[in-house]
Amino acid sequence: MENNCPKCKQPKDSGSPLSCLKCGAIYAKVAAHQQQQAEKQAEIERAQERLARQKQIKAEEDHLAKRSICTQCGYTGQPITITKGSIWIEITLWLCFLVPGLIYSIWRLSSKYKACPQCKHDSMIPASSPHGRKLYKETE
């Protein structure tokens, strides 16, 4: 048991075991109040830790949301757009033959795809997808 009053920190007098004679504090109430304040502080700290974890998870999700990962080579970054065919053939067809040039242009526009800049394969997936997260963790 403490020898000092928890409120005024003065030595306890032997006169009353329940309250301080100098400041009038009731020891049980002061102890309960201190316990309640300690519990509130602990809850605030736990809430701050949860918030910090949530911010970290959100930052990781935002980082992954902006990226894609290649399932073939493991490249992580932005995909590039690849158009099949040749621009020179398209220009030649437009200059020489109007209808085949139009058909070739439509085919080229419809055959565009997002590809990996390293391996040129069309296997880029969002890094925020479940499979993308798994691959991202494996390649780190």
C-alpha cells in the first residue's frame, strides 16, 4: 500500500484510512479515477495503432492499384500498348487502295492490347488483384 496520497502526494496520516486529511481526497475514488484514465489512454493508443495499420494497408493498396504485374516475367509497372501490323503497310494501302486501307486500319485499331514492356507478352494483370498480390509478394 502507498504511503502517499495519490492526489496531493503528501504522506498519508494515520487518522483516516479512507481519505486524505490534507486534501480531502477519498483514496478509492482517486484510485478508480486514475484506473479509468489509464484505461482511456490505453484505448486511445490501441485506436492510434489500428489507424496506423489501416493507413499502411491503404498506402500499400494504393501503390498496387497503380501498377500491373506480368505473369510471364514478373515485371512490375505500367503496361505499354502494342498495335499489331505495320504503319507502313497501312499508309501504303491508304495511298494505293482505299477500301483495303480502311479494313487494315480497322483491324489494327481492334487488335491493340496492353503488354509487358520487357517480354511484350499480353499477360499483364492488376497488381491489386489476388493473383497479382501473390505474384508481387513472390517477386519482391
